[in-house]
Amino acid sequence: MRDKLLRKIILSILAFAVFTGFSHCAYRGESTVMMQGFHWTSWQSSPWWSVLGGKADEMASAGIDLIWFPPSSDSLSSEGYLPRKLNLQDSKYGTEAQLISAIKEFHSNGIKVIGDIVVNHRVGTSDWADFTEPAWAPNSVCSDDEWGKGKGNADTGKTYHAARDIDHTQSYVRESVSAWLNRLRNHIGYDGWRYDYARGIAPEYFNLYSQTSNSAFSVAEIWDNLDINNTDAHRQQLCNWIDSAGGKIKAFDFTTKGILQHAIIKREYWRLIDRYAAPSGLIGWWPGNAVTFIDNHDTVNRVASSDHKAWPFPTNKIMQGYAYILTHSGIPCVYWTHFFDNGFKKEITALIKIRKTYGINSESAVRVMKASQDGYAAIIDDKVAVKIGPGYWEPGGDWQLKAQGYEYKVWVKK
């Protein structure tokens, strides 16, 4: 495990050595900008794969490097999160042929595609656990699953009540999942994975599946409850998970999402800097493995699970959020609805262009210049400056205003 105290000490020493005042030093990272290519009811626009493919050139022009597709396997639920026949790639989003065509369209535009992978749980073909395509025996179900007939070992993670919890300690289950992922890579064309409900099984299995499928990009959903007054514990859980997965799988930065949203709604922008002068989310400790975002299909409009309710970013503050994540370290992920449906496409594209032009990347150095009740400001890599919130802040005469909107401004170094 990464040692929390040691990490903090190292970050503090590095920050002090490079900057004065509020600062955080990082190293050269990757320039990827993601997009989530769907929302909760995208399946109603069938075939969604054709809708996606038709937008590929538009996304490429906006500077998107990677797109996350919804689950493409046959599923009991229309959205794809109750997988049934894993090997069958016909779903409510369209046919296998349409899926392959869409992926090819993105590849021709230089955009990688990651699939939404649900391996924590599964439903039977016509009953609780009569699994087909591929066929698994009752010992593929955890012994503590509510079905009551599971012959496998105890669950290695948190339970999921809507479907059977799968026992990944079984070697044939691991081999079957690996074979499925390799078919998705080699035949369907996916480049990597977004792992759904990653709390459900031990992190080591996701590391295994990424390795056996030669995933080019992997990111996990680890959504735990956030105590806004004890945010270090939340991001430490993310760090612990990433460590246990071998340090090679990224995680969605729910800590940054929660703090940023709270800070903007409550006008408590001081929460955006921690006591070690670093950004207060996962990007403050492990930015190269942090995928930042404003909203996703779960947070916007539904109950995601028994312990998580809808958690949407306030509509009139969304561009403050994007001004933050598209100028800061981490790997920013744009939400489909914000870009295509809510009228923010032009502003988001302008921010992506600034990020690309000035080389801001996942491990860019963030120097916080203001973190008070009424606003937040930072200088990133000494190239880009950003201010969010109603309060005043200007970087000085050596800077040129490049983008602005409601309660945000972005400058670049002249």
C-alpha cells in the first residue's frame, strides 16, 4: 500500500522546492481528454451505435482523444448494467455489426474506444443463475449471494443485490472473462475498459483482466460516500484501490467531483486546496491516475444503488466545473449531455483547445493562487491561469484572457 503520510511529505517537499506559496509539483503526464459517449436513456435512440459513429468527426475536431461506450453485451436491463449473455453483442444500443462500424469510425478519426465492462455481477438467461454464452456453473456465484444456492467462495468485495455476485476466485470464471475481453478487443475493436462497480470484487482481478486483454486504457468506478469534512479519507480509499490494482488502472475522481460541487454550491472555494498546498481531490495525490469529471449517467438523474442517490452538478455552474477540470491535472472526462444537449459545446471546446495548445496534461503542476469564500484561482504549468467563482482575481499583465463565461475566466501566458 502507498503510505499516506510518506506521500504527503514527498508532495510537500517537491512543492516547496519548485514554487513559493500555494503549489503542487507533478511530472509529465498524458494529454488524453475523454468523453462519456452516452447518458442513461441513450438506448431509446436506437441504434445508439450509429448515433455515436455519426459524431466521431465532430468529437475529433473538438479535441476528444478517447470515448467511453455503454455496455454492449446482451442485458436484462435496457441500459446494459444487468449483463446476461456476455458473448452476445446485440443489445438495446444496436447490433454487433453497428457496434463494430461505430468503433471503426472513431478509429478512423484517431479516437480510442473503451467499453463499459460489468463483471461483478450477472443475471441468468431465464432464471436466477442459468448462465449461457458463456455457460457457468453454480460455483460461479458467491456463497453469500442472496440467491442462496451459490456454490462459490465468499464475495471478495461489496454485494450487488440486483443480480448474482460472481466469484472470480474460480479459475474457469477468470479464463472465461479474459476470453470474452479478448474477443471484444480483437474482433469488436475496443481499445480498453471502464470497469463498472469496481467495489464489487477485489482490485487484483481487474488488474489481471487489463493485463490478459492488453488494455490500452483502463479506469474504474469506485463510488464511495464522501464526508465533505473528511475528504482525505475518501481519496485515500481511491489511492488504496489503485495500489491494490497494481497502480496501472485509473479511477474516476469522485473526491474532486464532490468537493468541487460542494465548493461552488455553498461558496466555500477554500475547500479546493488541502493543507499540503495541493488540490484537494485525488488529483492532489495521484493525478496521473485520476479521471476527473463533472457528471455521469448515474449522478445526473437516478438512484445508482441502494446507498447512492442522484448527485447532479448544478446546471448554471457546469462551466465553472469544466473550467476547473479542463485546466487542471488529471484526465478530464466530458459528459455527452453537457456537450451535445445542454448548449455547452462551444465553451467546452474552447477550453479543450487551450488545454491542448498549451500542453496541460494529467500531471501538470498546479499552483493555487486563491482559495477563499468567494473564489478559487490557480496557475498551471506557468502557462494557463484560471479563476472560478464570483470573487475577483487577475493574474497580471503578462497574461492574455482566452476564455470566459459565467463566473469563470481562463488566461494564457503571453
